[in-house]
Amino acid sequence: MGQVSVSSRTKVVAAILCFFFGYLGIHRFYVGKIGTGIIWLVTGGLCGFGWIIDFIMIIIGSFKDNEGYVLK
């Protein structure tokens, strides 16, 4: 079995940022996704739906950083 690469960024910090500032995309800036962070900032987290989906993905462990690594 192949080993899964893990990001240096943590799920806990990303989840807290997403919960409180998800509509601003701060969690996306934290994981290095600058382009989509700007989109979240301009659109209010894609009208509120995008940041809720991101929060769920962070909690279940499927959210990845800009290099494609899962958060630790």
C-alpha cells in the first residue's frame, strides 16, 4: 500500500478558520489556495454554500491543501 502524504497544516486550525471566517475564504488562504480564497472572499463563500461544504470536508478529512496533501 502507498503512503499518504500529509500537509504541514492542521485540520483543527482549518476547521476553526472555516467555521468563523469561511464566508471570507480565510481557511483557503491558510491551506495555500489563494485563487479560490479570493473567489470565496468576493462571493461570500460562494453564497454560503461553498464554505459549508468546505467545513464538512475538513471535518471528515477529505479537504486538501494547495499541493494535494490531506491536512494532519
